[in-house]
Amino acid sequence: MVMAACCSLPIAALAADDNANKTFSGAAELGGTLTTGNTDTSSVKGAVKLEHDIANWHNTYEANALYSKDTDVVTAERYFAGAQGDYALDERSYLFVNSSYLNDPFTGYDYTITAATGYGYTVFEDLATKLDVQIGPGYVYQRLNAEQALLLGEETEQSWVAHAGVNFETKISESSTFNQRLVADYGDKLDGRSETSITANIIGALAMKFSVIVRYNSEPLDEKKSTDTETNIALLYSF
């Protein structure tokens, strides 16, 4: 992922030179832990986010991965990829369309695909703070793993949902930023995700990011928990 981010640098520069109306920006983060001795554990978390502005469109692309192992036993594994396009209607209003793919074996699903479209509005924006809200219809398709499919007698779960999102960002100092992001899909059940993070600049484009992610499922599969939490400290490189 770090290599992908580095490769994006010359592409972004060329795009800016070729067309002033096209701009690229992004960030790559990487964090992990490793212990040896009486306990052998390892964990790695990586993420890439790209943003592209062209005419009335603001496009965002995200990918992240988490892998954790404790004494040769995998304790966490999650892979996510998503994209969203925002089409500006005026300075505050926009239409959005998004889709995402999630692979998290520990939830009992092989994968989850979501898609949504709707209306977004920038409630407040100045040089330091921005608050965005989004709402619209969506659809969720989930493929059960073999064990859960045999247990429940079905291979998939799918439903129409009401999709909502909130993104709040503010600078708390010259070198640090606070961000709160909420996403929820409500249909046959409620799936929600909250990410709270603080980013502090170290030097130049390099920063330290601390984040707490909470995932909630109102109707988890057999013997699964409703709430998952994830705490990360990572290096963040912006370009």
C-alpha cells in the first residue's frame, strides 16, 4: 500500500500539469505491532485514501486491510474497498453514489457488498471546521460462509436499507485535526460504523494518527458479538 501511494505521486503531479481542473490528493497509513518471546503476536493495519476533483465531481476511493495473529492463530482479518462520487448541485448541496466491499471472516460472512445513493448537504464549513450529512436509499448483499449457510439453510442475506452518513472534521491546533465519521444502514437489521480519529503532524507530510473504530450489528450471526472495536496508532503520509 505504501508503494502504491508512492507510485501515485508522479501520476498526481502529471494530472495537475495536464489539466488545471483535475486534482488528485491522498494519504497512506501503516501501523503494526510485533512481540516475541513468551508470546508471539503480530498485527498490521494499512490503508490508502485517494481523492479526485474534476468539474462538479468529488470522488473518493478507499482501501484498508487488517491482519492479526497470536501464536500462529489468526485472531483478526478484515479487507475493505470502497468508492464514492459526489456531484455538486451548489456550494452546499450534492448528490452522492457509493459502493463498498467488505471481507471479514470473523463475522460469519464471506463478504458484504453495499451500494447507496442520495442527497448530501454541507451543514457548516469554514477554514477550520466542516460538517457533512448524507441520506438516501441503499442495498446490502451478504454471502454467508459455509458453516453459517449450513446452519441457517440459506446462502445469502440481502435487503433494501436506509443509508445515512455524518462526517465532522475540525482543526484543534495548527498541527492536529479531529475527525468523527458515522455510517449507518438500516433495513432488516442495523449496521453501523463509527470512526473517531486524531491526526497530529510530525514533520512535512508525515503525521501520527490515533483512531478508534466501532462496528455494530443489531442481529449478529450465531455466537457472534454485536459490537467490534478496533484501536489503531499508525503513521500517515499525505500527498
